[in-house]
Amino acid sequence: MPPSPHEDAAAIIQTLMSPAGRADPFPLYAAAHRLGPVLAVTDSVFLVVGYTAVNQVLRNPGFGLPDTAPSRTAAADDHTAGAALRLMERSILRTNPPDHGRMRSLISQVFTPRRVAALQPSVVAAVDTLLDRLAESGADGCTVDFMDRFAFQLPVTVICELLGVPTADRHQFRPLASALTAALELAGDTDGPADTAARELGTYFTPLISERRTAPGDDLVSALVAARDTDDGRLSDDELIANLILLLVAGFETTTDLLGNGLAILLDQPNLAPALRSGRVTTAGFIEEVLRYESPVQVTTRVARADGLVTEGVPVPYGSDVILLLGAANRDPARYPRPDRFDPARTGSKPLSFGAGPHICIGNNLARLEASLAFPRLLDRFPGISADPDRNPTRRDRLVLRGYQTLSIRVEAATPGPLARHATGES
């Protein structure tokens, strides 16, 4: 007897959460697409894989996040288990209306497209500084870990400058973010290292907020503190801390993975770099295809919070858990011809990597800005960049956040190209 649709969907989820499934989820996505855009795992758990279906759920106000349990009211810096989960539940990442709209509108007042666009000179300067360091570290053919020396360093420099975090403090955030985001996995670690990271980050931001309240600067923390203090308490102190931590962590985690995933594709397909340099492939087209093909965020979840919900003809009862495979939606053959082929010339792509609807990632424009400035300058500066044949790249053992732990490269001919010379005023 063939397996029931429930058994097929349950097997896909189970395998996705295994080490092999996390390492290469794409064959499982293809199998899910053959079963349909919306799959019932049980009577109250649904797996959504089709592009149209995922997009509908993300935009439908009938689907939301789980309500915060009354027991989760302690501050994120307490010493009980669950601090990481409580931290996320106070941020725009995991809240429903009206709290989500209240917090997001206040953050949007200060995290504006104009503020992001104004960062371009700072991003260029940071890119060129990091490229100089890559050249020094990679002199004489020495191996350099791109993830450690560039992919992490660039976004953490940019988001910390935006927030007003001192340079001396930035080194500590990568291990804390890695520990905290483990709680986002489908079977996430919501205590232990994740809780410790939540408490340490809360402890870090509390005095920084106090400093900016008494001595404000031209940074996002100061702007948020001012907006919070003059807006009749629309943001509590706990919510302010939680959202600052979210902006910090989300501000570099996804961008780090975007940069690493993009370079890995360039190294694997050597014809791409010359096409990017010549303009035959646009930088914007390349970045959107990286986001589609190797989404930094592969999975998100929702809960059915209304009766009578139907997605692509499948009824989703009230209270059901909904697992949205963003990475599968981005490779839906009904939306993208030859979805497993990397094609930066695709038009009208619109990947769902940063979500959609009211919970779309508030920093998605910043991530795209950093990538759009980093890749052309990287390729211009290091035309001979290559993978280290003696050191295989290693991926992080994650399903939700997909990226590399290490990506060893050789930069070889490290000479300033025209883009770098232009930025420094050389001729």
C-alpha cells in the first residue's frame, strides 16, 4: 500500500530536520513540490511549499504568530530557562497585532530608507578596508577564511555603526548571535547557550540605552530611545532591548549568509565573475538570484488565527501550525522554470527570502545595499580569487538560517582595481 499524503509530508519534515536534510534540503523540496503546494503533515500541522501559497500565507492577516504564554513575562535578562524565547516574543519578529504594528511603526520612523541610503559611503569605506585586510592576509597565496574575515566583518561593522555600538565591542557578537539564533530552528535550542546569549545581549544593551538617553548621538539607538521617550511609552524598555537585539543579530546574520552563499556560487561557476565584471550580468540580478537559489532564510512558521482559512484549496483549521518553506517556494517549478539552475538573468523573480507582508524583514534593503557594493568591489580587487582546493567549505548545521561556517579562499593577485582606486581618490 502506498504511503498516505500525511506520511509523505511527515517524512519530508523529519528528513529536513536530520543532518543530511539540513545539509542539502533541495531534493526534499522537489519531492514536496511533486505532492502539491500545501501538504497536511497531521490534521493540525501543514507544510506549505508552493510560491503562491507561501506568499498568500505571509500576507494573510488570518495567519500570525503563537500568542505569548502568560508564564513568559519575566525579563529577558532573568536567570530562568526560556530567556531566548521570551526575548524574541517581545520583538517584532514574533508578535501579532496590535503589538506588532505598534512596535514596527515606531522602529520604521527611525530605520528609514533614507537612513539606509545614507550609509552607502560608510559601506564602501568598510568594504575597501576589509579588502585591504584580505589582501594582507592572503599575501603569498595564504589561505583566508572569507566568512570570518569579510562576510561577518562587513555587516557587523555596518549594523554596529548604524546602532552606535563601539568598535571595541563588535567582536563578541558573532558567537552570541550564533547561539541565540539556534532558538529559531524548528526543534530549536531554547535554553542553555541560547538563553545565555539572550541574557548577555540584554545586559549589553541596558547600559547603552541609558548612555544614549543622557548623551544621545547620531545613531539608531539614540533615535529609538528618543522616539520611545517622546511617544507616550509606545515601546516598553523590554521591547526596546528586544528589538535592538533583533536589529543587531538580524542585521548581520542574514547578510553574512548572503555574502558567503553568493561567493560560493561565484567560485563554483567561474563564468559568472567575468560576466559580472563586464556588466553582462547585473549586480542586482545576481543578488536576487542568490537570494532565490540559496536563501539565507529557508523556513519560517505561522499559526492559523482565524476560522475558515483556505490556502491553494486546502482548508487550514483554526489553531493549526503552518511551516513555510521559503527555500522551497523560491524553487517552485510552477513559478520559476528550471528552478534548480542558477540564472541571474531571470526577470521578475521576487524571492521570498526576506518574507512578505507585515513581517517582511525590516533590514532587507540594507542587506541588498551591502551585497550590491561588496560583490563588484571584491571581484574587481581580486580577479584571481579562487577556492582553496585543500580546504573544503563547511556549512553551519542549520535548516532555518542557511550559510557557511567557513569558506576558505585564495585572493592571489591582490592589486587595487579601478573601483577601489576611485573610492580612495587614486588615479
